[in-house]
Amino acid sequence: MSRLVLIDTVDQLPGLLPLHAWAALSATDLVLVGDAAHPLLEHFAHADLRHEVVPDVGRAAALSRRDLLSGVDPEQRARVTWIVDRARDAGAVAYVYGAADTEAFTRALGFEAARSQVEVEIVYFGLAPKGVGLLELVDVEQRLRGPDGCPWDLEQDHMTLAPYAVEEVYELLDAITSGTDDDVREELGDVLLQVVFHAQIADDDSRFDIDAVARGIVDKLVRRHPHVFGDVEVSDAASVMDNWEQLKASEKPDRGGVFDGIVEGQPAMSLSTAIQARTAKLGFRWADAGRALAKVREELDELEHAPPAQQAHELGDVLAAVISLAAELGIDSELALRSQTTRFRRRFERAVESAGRAPQELSPDEWLALWDAADAGGT
């Protein structure tokens, strides 16, 4: 009995087959490929596998009721007939799916093989490697920036996209601090789009592409983790960070300044945190959190007694001292403030809801009473 072996592939990686699929191919007399541009054709030639590309066989003269119900068009029907006839003539034949093959085509192929008494075996790919979804995103963005793509996407460049990158990172931060797993997943996708979008813009100008971006970060991660990819030994996370900074410094010897590499344009709180973290690594830090807390009290006292012209200066010192205290306590000041802001917002909303009249009409004492009551209503 003739046999038709259907070889499943991953749409995004048509040139990749697992070992069990290669074994199935090797056990057949002929390999049929549905696409003349299929990336596996060259591999079949190197493996000395007898193979043919399904030719353009035109259109079927008529479609059966089953074909019409399954969604097969006349061209697919003609290809199905040709493949099954070839299997009947050649014995054991494998068919490797092409990019244009649909589920309707596969069903029609199975029905026709059964009708023609050709045994059908399906060899599934199995578990697709992680990252296949990334390839889909790259393909979609390439299409959007292509000749028949989206007019808006085609107008963008690195500068016009820059505000969106910042916005998406902040939205991700919101999701991390107060959202669900679905929120975090969605926002990570938006951030990932920015990376792929910028890479496609550069690729369009033949400057670099998404693979160069990925290879760059892979090389950096491997280079800066010699305790994982090499023979360096570390005792704890602190040792990892020390090695990281040393390797980073050796990679960028032109950065001789104490604060080189710190982005000046970032928000003031993260900028202060970064600068204080850099000085702490050089030994300029409090001996313990108690002394950092005492410095906060000292700066508050100076603010309290400062003349109006000096208050902004003293307030800056208070904020810097609080950030320094957060570092000594092992707390991320940015996340701590975001968490407090979320709690403040929710508590204020509860107070407004319970007011019973317009917030502008409330006296300070009434506001205080509502605020205290709202504190008991949740976190």
C-alpha cells in the first residue's frame, strides 16, 4: 500500500526540523515540497534525499461538495490530486508543508489519500522553540514598514518614536506596581514593539537589524556573566554586581569620570538615586541606616528654619537625604513613591465618594474627617 507522510513545520521557522522528522523523511522514497523557495530544499540536496517541488498544476475542473464545505479552492484541489497521484506512483512519499498550505488543504489531502487507498502518516513538529512569537512580531513590523504597509508606520523615525518608548516604559512600571499578570504581559509587548520598530527603521536604511540588536545583548550578557558561561566563581549577588561593574569599566575605558554613563536626562529621583549609588560604590555612604535617618531629620530641621529664598535648596537636600535613606534600607525610592501615590489616590477617591457633596464645598476639618475615615476603608 502506498504511503503519504505529512511533515509538519513551524511557520516562522520553515527551515527547522526536529530529529524525528528527519528520520521520517529518510525512510521515504521521495520528498515533495510545496514551495520552490522552501529553505529545506538545500538541506535535502546536501542529505542526498530524492526530492521534487510540487509544480504549478493549474486549477481543478470541478470541486466536490466536500471541497466546497472545507474551503478548498480549485488550485489547492489540483495540487492535492497531483500529490496523492505521486504517492500512488512512488510508494512511500513525504510531503513537507509550504508557506501557502492551509488547514483546508491538509484536510483535503487526507480525504483524497483515504479515497485513493493511500496510507497517511502525520509527523508533528513537537514543541516549537521559544521565541517563535518574536519572529511573528518581526514579520508583522516588516510588513507594516513595507511598500504596502501602514502610512503612519512609514513616516516614523527614531526621534518621532522616542516619546512612545518613554511612555511605554512608564506604563509597564504602572502594571508592575499595581496591575495584573495580564497587564504586565500586555505592557511588555508594547515595550517589545518599540525595540522591533526601531530596529526595523534602522534595517530599512541598512544600518543594523533586529538580529544585530539581539546578538549585541547576547554577547554582553555572556561576557558579563563569566560565573555562568566561564570559570569565574562568585559567592553571592553582590559579587556578581562587583564583577559586572569591573567588566563594564574594562569595556568602556574612555569613561574616566566618576559619573560617566549616568543619563542626565532621566527624572530627578532616578538621577539622584543613580548618582548616589555610584558614590556609594566608591565608599561614600552612611555607616548604617540610623545615621541616614538622622541626616533626614537634620535636613528637615534646616528646611524648617530656612528663609523663603533658601527653602527650595533645603527641600532638595531633604529629598536627597530620603533617597539616601531608602538606599540604606534596600528600598527602591521610585517604587516606594509610586506605591504611596497609588495608595493616596485610592484613599482620596474613597473620601470623595463618601463626601456626599462637591469636594470644593468641604472645609479643612471636614476633609480631615473624611480622610481619616477613608483610611479605615482600605489600603
